[in-house]
Amino acid sequence: MVHIARSRLVVGSALVSLSGLVMVAMVHCGTAGCGPARGGGEGGSDLARHAARFSIYGHSARLMSPGVTVPLNLHLRNPNGFRLSAAHLRVRLRRVDAPRADAAHPCTFRDFVVDQPPRHLKVTLVPHRTTSLRRQHLSRAAWPHIKMRNRPVNQDGCKGASVKLHYTATGARVGR
């Protein structure tokens, strides 16, 4: 069994933890309005002065075992004084730390897969609030999912492993 609870994933009777990195996405607000920030912007200080940030973190509290897919209820926080629309949400595996893995019992990225949410998914972020995919009343089918693959090799090396995730999205200011 694999259990993802906030930052924990349990495989069989051993612990595998799952933790998401908080990703801060930026929205650039200039004289023509607001839109997704790209690269370094129009000069570092201009981007810093006009950029709006929001953060993403997530977890799942469902049990999982090899071959089972678990939804990730992501939370998006808007610390700004205006509404944002978050889109192009992506989750990727950042790192797998497996202290029990060895040459005979590896645990790598190949043991895990992330199913992305639909490309058209947009989440409205209210000023100074945190929302989640669940609170947005989105179907779990629209959430990102993580799965521990049921591979035809001994996966005991994944017992006690830690899986780190990285979240990204773009945002745009809604209204004025």
C-alpha cells in the first residue's frame, strides 16, 4: 500500500514520502495590463516591481500500491489584492531519494509517473485566499495524478523512498 498524506507515501508496509515543492509562479503587470511572466521580463527591476506571485502545493490522503493511481489535490494561494486565473498547470517528478535502493533493488523515476491535468484547466484565484482543486469543484479526473508503476522487477528499493514533485503554472490578472 502506498499512502500519500500531505507528504507521505506508504508502499506495502514501508514508508515512501511524497513532498511537493512550492512553486511560485509570476504574473507580469505592466502598462498594457497583466499577463504571464516570461523569462527575465522587461528588465529585472521592472519585472520585480510589477510581478504578482502565487504559490502551488499539494497532497493526497489516499492509499496507493504499485499499479494504483492517486489524485493530487493541489492548493493555489494568491497573496495579491486582485484576482488571478491560473492555467497550464503541470506537475513533474523532481527527485527520488531511495535509501534502501541498491543495484539489485533500484528505485528511480521509472517507478513513478505523473498524469497531468487537462491543458484547458483554469483555476480562478481570489485575492488573499488559498483554494484547492477540490474547492473549485473540479472532478478528480481533472486533477493531476501520481502512480507508482507496477514494474516486472523487484521494487523493494522504493520502500522508505522520498519522491519530490515540482509544480508550475502560468497566471493572468482577471479584471482590473
